[in-house]
Amino acid sequence: MDNEKVYRQCGAGWNSLIDPLVKRCTELGGIVDEIKEKYGTLRFYFTPLGPAADGLWDAFQDIVDQAEHESHWVCELCGKRGYGMRKGIWLKTLCNEHSLELGYKDRA
């Protein structure tokens, strides 16, 4: 499967976080399994293939962890500064404009 064509189950605002992960995973010879939003933040799942020489896959997992953490502060829809927002039981990271537009009023 072409890693660039993996369906992204999240908004385009996180593309700046996702694109470098897809590129690096491809360079290392891995497979991107799933890209999605869960509990308001980014989740990036991959399968490492090939040798784990010099801890390359461990280093890549650290990069994934950092991007997932950064997604707490990036609007999933537009990429502007975002905040964890809640609407009932649903959580999303949104900028003020999108939170109002979608009816997310309370900070998570």
C-alpha cells in the first residue's frame, strides 16, 4: 500500500503534523496503518519493517509521540492554535472559531 494514500480519519488542520510522519515512515520502509483522531487528539499507527538498526524505529516512535502530543494544541480543521473542547461526550481540538461554529463550548 502507498503510505501517501492512507485515508486520514481527521481534519486537514493536522496535515503539518502528519505529512512529516508519513514521509519518514516511508523512508524507513515502514507501513502506515491508520491515521485518525481519537479523544480529540491525533493517533498515528504504523508497522515497522526491516531492521531496527541503531534504534531507528524507537526514534521514529518518539517523533510520532511528539506529533500526537502537539495535536493537543493544533485545530484539527484549520491548523491554527487549538484547545481541547467538549460537546457532550465528544472531544475535539479546535480553534475558537471552529469550536463556536460546531457548537463545542466547554474546554475539556
